[in-house]
Amino acid sequence: MKQHPPSAILLFSCPDTKGIVAEVSHFIFTYGGNILQSHQHNDPETNTFFMRVEWDISDFALPREKIPQAFEPIAIKYRMDWRIEFSDKRTRMAIFVSKQDHCLYDVLLRHKEGEIDADIVMILSNHETTRPIAEYFGVPFYYFPVNRETKEEMEEKEIALLKEHGVDLVVLARYMQILSPRFVGEFRNRIINIHHSFLPAFAGAKPYHQAYERGVKIIGATSHYVTEDLDEGPIIEQDVVRVSHRDTVRDLMQKGKDVEKLVLSRALKLHIDHRILVFRNRTVIFD
Amino acid sequence: MKQHPPSAILLFSCPDTKGIVAEVSHFIFTYGGNILQSHQHNDPETNTFFMRVEWDISDFALPREKIPQAFEPIAIKYRMDWRIEFSDKRTRMAIFVSKQDHCLYDVLLRHKEGEIDADIVMILSNHETTRPIAEYFGVPFYYFPVNRETKEEMEEKEIALLKEHGVDLVVLARYMQILSPRFVGEFRNRIINIHHSFLPAFAGAKPYHQAYERGVKIIGATSHYVTEDLDEGPIIEQDVVRVSHRDTVRDLMQKGKDVEKLVLSRALKLHIDHRILVFRNRTVIFD
Amino acid sequence: MKQHPPSAILLFSCPDTKGIVAEVSHFIFTYGGNILQSHQHNDPETNTFFMRVEWDISDFALPREKIPQAFEPIAIKYRMDWRIEFSDKRTRMAIFVSKQDHCLYDVLLRHKEGEIDADIVMILSNHETTRPIAEYFGVPFYYFPVNRETKEEMEEKEIALLKEHGVDLVVLARYMQILSPRFVGEFRNRIINIHHSFLPAFAGAKPYHQAYERGVKIIGATSHYVTEDLDEGPIIEQDVVRVSHRDTVRDLMQKGKDVEKLVLSRALKLHIDHRILVFRNRTVIFD
Amino acid sequence: MKQHPPSAILLFSCPDTKGIVAEVSHFIFTYGGNILQSHQHNDPETNTFFMRVEWDISDFALPREKIPQAFEPIAIKYRMDWRIEFSDKRTRMAIFVSKQDHCLYDVLLRHKEGEIDADIVMILSNHETTRPIAEYFGVPFYYFPVNRETKEEMEEKEIALLKEHGVDLVVLARYMQILSPRFVGEFRNRIINIHHSFLPAFAGAKPYHQAYERGVKIIGATSHYVTEDLDEGPIIEQDVVRVSHRDTVRDLMQKGKDVEKLVLSRALKLHIDHRILVFRNRTVIFD
């Protein structure tokens, strides 16, 4: 679907000082790169500088595999926490799902329409429920019957499978299992969950029931990177919808689904376009 | 500002059964009342029936002071928790404020434009800061220098003053003192607070600082009736606004102000128009 | 999916006068009906009264086929424009679609999850594109290759087909053909279209291109009943989404799709639940 | 209120080519400037490059009055449409108002709280109504009784007055007079109007009446630069609020006021912070 020429995307954070943009843009110019988009942001509280710059590499004088090495001296000089991505290297996603299929359908349909511009490598579930959906969309389906006894073993198999297929993004599209620290550690900042409340309100189980009990007038959803602390990872995106006293728990679930789908898909697009930096359990979003 | 003829407003909840609407509307019809607006709502979970009905009393055959007595047999028959209000009996509000004046200004300006259709009887503060604002709008100002030692004594004086002036709604327009259970008990479901977060997230002190630390992508405000449990009372209205990683705590405070003002003013209008029933720490809103 | 007992729903508008609610609710009570939900609304400008009342008919003393006849004298007395619907008589929908399939998928998935509680009788298209979708969801698909020459003939066949299958709601889920007055007349207030702009802005063709040209900061979608005047029918629901100067026409289309889906589905649910009255080219929504 | 060190802000658009960012950031670095914030944007359709860069000038080796001259060769080389602003040179605003005062109050209160960080030099009105407000806030008030006969003469006097006081931003805060092309030409891209509809819907007079007639489910407001074509200038900001069939024209006006205030204040802040470029009757917003 991409009509654009291939581009390189540099993301970094570093202590703020003079000359960073000049040196980075001079580096790009030296090799004949044309900057397509660039954002800088300075956090005065921590004196940290954040930057995302994307440049056309179709005539770049350096072959792409040599770019990191050539850039490294600048990164070292400014003590950057950095990475370089390429727009034509497609993200390889695995979707984890349990029985609820609305987020799964949503991701698959947005993928089909070219809106989610990544490869969906597999669907992985602890139930057989969504297998026919996987078949309809032509995505390989893997069934891992996780329970308390098998969890550790199953996770090892999952990790092996994901690595074998070069998966670099795990999407928890209403996956009702908690991942172990071991699993999370393997995919640091590469697991995106959708939680069905506006966190930090209603963390944990049954957020719609909690919301109903409390009598809130808005409900929401939160997409975040998964960390070892449940529902505590860096928030990528949130949104809400109005509800009223007339709504039953079932109504909240139904209204919430629309927000879950929107919030998850926006987070996926931001991740896939390499627009997110994680800094101190918060996200910097370059949109 | 009211161009409408005077009307009576009946609000009640009761166990659901047949014939309630028929009997209530027949009562109104018997005395020649014309129904202007009416809402019913049935909560299947608790089998409770809620109703608000408003009728023109300009030709009503019963004088208004006799309406409650005439209606009482129906209320008893259906075991109603009920009240009758009259549209031309204006709510008498007292506004409690500390130093922050944006909500105070907002309420006063909406009052001036006829949007908040009530009497603002007094402004009451634990600081002298807002006295000039009270003077500009011609509202009596009372200064109560509350501190730990004086609190009990001050509250007694406040209660006496409010009763003396027939105040029936206390508005905490960013009032930075916690009211005692004694005070709350005197104005059950008649104290409206604006809290500067989307509760239950960020209850307690410094919610904008908490929101900044957590890195949320939306912030909000909540208006609720005050109960003995801090920030736990029945929620009347909530709303949110988007924020980003670029926003400092000061930015959050600034963006939050707009939501606080909107949410507080909507709650006041609902209360003043007698559109709120409290049921099991939740609100039923007849809008 | 409906767990509720069967109910009758009476909707009407009439000149406002005293006693309407009393007489209607007395009628329901007489035969032992229990009112589940009821809304009244009075439009002072035109002196018109609107009412929707829904009652449980599981123990109703009148068989449902006799209800209209029994109610008629009241309707005549108050000069009502009225209808009675039954919750367990499911709406029979036909979905018209061209090539764009996002609204089609959305309706089918919401139907599958029980959110759209109606029968989807058929999908009808002027292209073959969406046939596989119809097959996946098990809905009969009809292909009508409409062009300028065949239009009149095709429409006659379509009308015949719809009547044969008892279709009582036509959904234009991004159907790129204009229906003739003859067709519209056959399904008065029974054709719902989704237009991809916040009407009346950007009526007619290519609204996203128009929006891009004008440089608006929000785009939207509108669902409305189809009348003989293109994009001029009674509006049922609208919503918007923020856009920026960075968005290309393609971005607007993509962001707009989410709004289109939400707005169309909300309109369908309101129609199916018999919550809409049309009055002077505007809708009264009883939610 | 500004706690920040003084900064320079460069804004430009130019044909896209390689090396622009490198050269601009090198220019800043050469003289020891530290970049605080920077945004670039590339419009592929017109092959245009847009940039806003802000740098700390507290240790800048060039005195500020020499910066434009030193930068000019780069601007010429890349054929830039450019300007340089300084954060500590405060915008000098004049507020034009008729009788409606809600936007006026809103701007004055946001100014008082430091949110609108500019000098409000004067309030100018074709009515005496708002004079007491001007006095309360300590802002000079000028009364210009405009009518058909006096309009040309009055406008000349207004222009002279504005120039005499160094006004560089004219805010039409619900000013019910149409400015002549002569006036508009004097303040190109320096007059901000608030229109009480989501343009292009309901341009011209009485938008709330038009919205009521059409039966829309959302109403909105639009802030835009004033051009010779009424309500056709570049849109800066828009927002909406939901309404229903229950809302009278008066209700729409009341609900609309809140949107008008928000939309106008956001536009003013964007302008004052030099975050807006006008390009082909659209705005590029660097936020």
C-alpha cells in the first residue's frame, strides 16, 4: 500500500544541549538525504531532548546497513538513547486473543484496507473460538491451551514460535491471560495491550462492572505497553464515551467496544510508524 | 429570565409495578394540569421505577401548598421516595471558594446571562482573595478563616448563616477545605463539588500532578454530591480533554480549568432544574 | 439475543392539550400492561406533543392484533399521528452497498454480536465486489447492475424483491447510486443513508475532497432518512473527528470511516428500537 | 507570566529540497542558539516544506535586530516565505465587540490568569454596552457608533487608532459588523473572527436559527482569519457540541457560547505563540 519512497526514521532522547539538530541534520544532508518530517521536543523538567526525524533514503549515499555505524559517533557524543528504523521494513505482528473477537476483527479489517500497514504473521489464542476468523482472513492460527499448570511451558513455546517467525510486535487484542515477567522481558516495549477502562481508573478485572458500580458518566479504554506491573505500563492512547444511568453493564460493554477498537488501532498505527518513544514509564508521541 | 408558566415537578423512585404512570398522570389530569415533560425509567436489576413529571400549574385546581398532601396517598400506596418542586421557587445557592477563581467567575457569569437560573445568595471563602469579584457582581461576601483549631466553630457559624438565608444548595467551586460529616449531614444531596479529575482516577490531593506522573492522555473533571467519604459521592457529570506528553503540570491545570467549569455548570443546571435523583450512591439524570 | 419479555411501543405526535398522558397510560393500565419506559416532549413553538411509551405485553389482556383498533378512538380524539410497534417483531433490513465495504462489515459484525437486533434479509449491490463478504456472513446477495439505461427497470425489480421478502428497512451503507423518487416513495422514512460529511456542509459528491480544499479542522458523518431531495432528509445522528493540515485526502477518508461506521450504527439502532419520530423534516429521538 | 528565557521563532514555507533543516539548524548553532522546539512538515501534493523552529537567544551571539539580516541569504537561497518573531515581544491585541459579552469576558479572564499571554491594548465597540466590563478589567474602551453612513469614516479612525497604539492583532469577539476590504487589507492575517457555526455550514447571519431549522444533531464554532470573503478565510480552529430535538434556538445559543469561547481562545493562543502559517487559504498549525 505504501506509495512513498523508502525512508529512514531516527528516534532518540538525550540530555539537552546546543547543536543536536544541527549535527543530526548535517549528517543527513552530507549523504544527500531529504528530510520529510521532523519533530523535536524539549522537556525542561528533566532537561531532556527528544527527536524524531524521517528522511527519504532513495538517493542516500550510504547503504542502509551502514547508517547506524556512521551515525554512532554522534549518538555517543550526545549520550543518546537511540534507534533507526526503515519505513519499508514492515512490522511483523502477532495478535493474541481469547474469546472476544471485536478487536481482532477490527485489526484484521484495518489491515485489509491498508490502514494498518504491517504484516500480521499469526493469530495466537488460548481458545479455538477465533480460528474461523483467522481462516477467513488467511492468517495462520495457533492454539495454546494455557492453564495454571501449562502456563510456563506454553509461554516458552510461544516465545520460540514468535522468534522463529521474526515477530517484533505482540498485540493483546482482548487477551485474557497475564503474561509472565519472562515473556514481557523478551518483548520490552513491543507488547501492546488494550485495557477496557480509562486507566488508572478501574485497573484489574471487570472494569465495566466496576464502572457501573461507581456510577461514572464516562467510560473509556487505554492502550499501553505491557510491563511487569499489571495495567501500569506506559500509556500510548486513551479515549472515552459518554454513558448514563440507563446503561446496564451489558450496555457499557457494548459502548466500550467501540472505544477499545479505536484506541487499540491508533496505538498500533503510532507504533508501526515508529512515532513512540518510551521515557520513564511515559510515552512521547511524535504525531 | 423564565418565560415559562409556573410548573410543578414530581420526582420519585419506587418498586416497579403496574399502574404507576396511569395513577400519577390521572392525578395531574384530575386537577387540570397539563404535562409539559415526563420521563420514566425502569431499572430491571433492582426492579425500581424512576419518574420525573413536570406539569403546568397555571390553571391547576389545587393550590400548590395542597398538592403534596393530595398526592401523598398515591406515594404511600406505591412506597415512593418522592419530592415535589416548583419551577418558580428559585434555588438559593451559596458558593464556597478558596483562592482559585475560574469556577466562581464562570458560575457568576452564567448566572448573569440567565443560564444558571437561581439566586446566588452569598459567596463564602476561607480567603479574602475573591472579595472584589463578589463586589463586582454585587453578591454578599463572607470571610471565614478556617484552620484546624477554628474549623468546628467556623462550620457552626457557616451552617447558621446558610440557614438564616434559606440556602438550599452549597456549591464548592474549588473550595480547598474538607467539610465535616456534621456539615454534610445538614445538606444531604445539596452540596455539589467539582473535583479536578475523572473520578475514581486521581482522587484526593493534586490530581493534575498525579495525572502528569502517570502519563495519561486525557484528563477530566467530575462534579458530584458531597458525602462523608471524600470524592466518593454520587457522580452527577464528568467530562475530559485530551493532553499530550508536551503538557507540563501547569498546562494540565490550564486545560483542566475549562473542563471543570463546564462540568460544574452542567451539574448545577441539572440540580436547579430538579433533574437529579440519587439512588444507591448513583444519580439518575432526567435530561 | 433479546432477553426481555415482548413489549408494545406506541409513538405519536399530536396537538398539545391536557389529559393525553393520563388517557394513554390509563389505556395501558386497563388491560394490565406494565410501562417499561416512557418519554414525553412538548414543543412550545408548534404546540405539539410527542410521546413514546413502551409496555410489557406478556400479561396484556388484549391480544396484540387488537391493540391498534382498541387504541384508535384515543388517537382520533387527540388527532394523533401514531403507530404501534412490537419489540419481538424484528425489523427486516436490506443493505445496499457499492464497492466500499467498511460500513457493510460494521453492520454485519454488530449484527453478529447481537448489537443490531434485526434480521439482515439481503445484501444488494450494483457491483459484485462484496459478494464474498455476504457469503462469509451467510446473507443472500443480489447483484443489480444499475446504469443510466437500466436504472428504472432495476429499481422496479429491487422494489419487487424487497416487498417479496418483507423488507421494512433499507440501509444505504455507502451505496453510490441516487434512488428515484418512486423508490423513495415506496419506503418513506424507511431508508437510512450515511453521508460522509457533517451536513449541511459538503453535501453532494466527494465531501472529503471538499473538506480538504476548505481546510476544515473537523470532519464528520451524518445518517439521515432519504427523501426526494438529495442529502436533505431528516437527520438522525451526526458525529465528527478532528483532523489537521497534515492529513491528506486519503487520511481524511480513513479517519472518516470510523465516524461513518459509528454514526450509521447508532442510527440503525435508534430506528430498530422504534425511537425515532419524523416531524417536519426533523427527527425527534426518544433515547 | 513567562518564566522562559527569550526565544526567537522562525516560520517559513518554501519549495521542498534537500538541506533546508541542516542549513537552518547550522545557522542557529553557529551563533550558539539552543533549539527548544522544532517542527517540519512536507506537503507532497504541492511539494512545499513548512518549518517552525524556536531557539533560546539568551546567549545568542547575534543581537536580535541583526538576526533577520543574517538569515536573509538562506531565505533567498531557498525562496522562503518567512518571518522571525520573538517570544518576549508581546502581541498587542485590540478586541472588537458588539453587545454579546461572553467571548469578551472569556478573553479578559484568560488574560488575567496568564493563559492569553499578550497585551490587551483596547476594547473597541459599536455599542456602549460593554464599557463597564472594560473598566472592571482596566482596559481602555473606545466607542465607534458605526452605521451605513459613518462606516467608512469610522473605519479610518479605527485604523488610525490601532496603528497609533501599535496593535498587531484584531480580535472580533462577536463583533456584528462586516469589515471593509480596506480594513482587512491593513491587517492581513491579523484579524481573527469567531463564527458561531462549524463552517462551511451555516455561513452568514443567524447560524443557530439555520441549525435549528435544519435539525442538526451537532452545532459548532469556527475561528478563522478574516479575508475579503465573508466567512471564507483560513480556518484556525473548530469544535462542536451535541444538541437534540429538545433544544430550542435559545438552547442552541447557550450551548454554542461554550464552544465559541473555547474555539476563539485556542485560536488566539496559537496566533500569539506564532504557531500558524497561512498557505493557500488554509492554515498550517505547529502544535
